[in-house]
Amino acid sequence: MITIEQIGIPLLLFVFLTECCIALLTNFRSAVVRDMFVNFILGIGNGTAGMMMKSVSFSFYAFVYQYSLLKPSVTPGLWVVAFFACDFIIYLYHLLGHKSRLFWAAHVAHHSSLHYNLSLGLRVNFIHMSYRFLFWSPLCLLGITPMMILFFDSLTAIINFLIHTEKIGKLGWLDRIFNTPSNHRVHHASNKEYLDKNMGGILMLYDHLFGTYAAEEKKTVYGITNNIRSNNPAHVLLHAYASLWKGVKAEKGVIKKLAYLFGRP
């Protein structure tokens, strides 16, 4: 049986390599090419961690699923419920990555690039793979199977990779419903009015419901509010953790340390 990864991974590699070749032929000494190289290095680390954690995730979900009081038959209706439930969890997890210093320390690597292209989909900190799967495990208690969770997680990852592009403009009514390139450009912008917007995985549904949606209107300025301007993969990965450690040490008492750790970045 063909899996979504067997279709998605070759597709992602093809479009990524095509974009790399175009960038190299255009100007192989450009800042964009150097940035793409960093993204590729980080992508190798994250891809390796992802493959290793796949079996860990499945095993943990299967363990939790044993204790589910609801075990409905795997029907099209359950697949629909699983889709909306998984998209809700990715929204919450993504929101937490922007609202808590501890989780932002991992997520900031993805936002620290000053450029926006497909390679940015690879610019992910592998550290979060060690705990990310835990946030989806409560769905198993509701009768959603481990395979459903892993399927929608892979589907979301593929779609989220492909929307990191400036080659596709606004898509009209589709932008109101789906996480399109236009919506995700807003998400990666450091413009004040765009900060912490468009957190959805596949849909914009929860952004509309919770007031975090913003349409692309003004020109986007990519990066973070305090750009690191580094092409060192280790610095990209760890600079926020170093800052986090200093901040925690400076606080007095356990309560204040925890408040700083989980407070807004």
C-alpha cells in the first residue's frame, strides 16, 4: 500500500531542488542561496528526527488508544471528525509556539529567515520533535486512531511546506478558508499588524473563530522583530535557548522562573 510519505517526500524534494537550481543559476553568491543552504542543513536534522519519532509517536498513540472509552468504527464520518480535530490541535500547538517563551525558543528558528521560499519549509528545529507528538495524544482518548493522527500530521506537513512561496499570489475566497501562500506570508511577516496571525494548519477556520486571522494587504517584511542575521545553523537553532537560560537564571524563586519560562516571548 502506498503511503502519503511515499508520494509527498519525492514531490517535496523535486520542488525544493528545482527552486535551488533556479536560485543557483540566478546568483549563486546571493544571500538567498546562503539562507537556503542553512535551511537544507536544518531540514536534514529535522527529517532525521521526524523519521525516528514516527515509531515513537505511533507506539505512544496506540498505548493511549487502549484506554479510550470511545472506539467508533472507522467510517468516513470519523475521518471528517479526525481532520477537524487534528487541525484544531495544530492550531493550538502553533499558537503556544508564539505565546510561550519555552515553545517559541524552538519555533523561532522557522521564523528567523529574512527570505521566503520553499526551503523555509525545511527550517525547523528538530528539538521540538521530542515532545510535539504529546499534544495530539488526547485525541486517541476520543476514539481517533493513531493512523488517522499520523496521516493528517503528514498531510499538514506536506501542505505547509508547499505554501512557503511568493510565486503564488492571492487566491480570492480560497484564502478565507485554507492556509494558502498568501495567508502564510502574513504569518511569517514581522509587520506589527501581522504578528501572531494565521496559525492554522490546513484551514483558517480556527483563526477566524479566535480572532487570529489577517488577510495579506500590506507588503510583508519577513523575519522576527529582533533579527539574528546569522547563517550559522547552530546559532539559528540555539540562540533563543541561550537567551531563555539567561532569563530564567536572572529570576528569583521557582514561581518567577516558571512564569518567565512559560510567559510571552
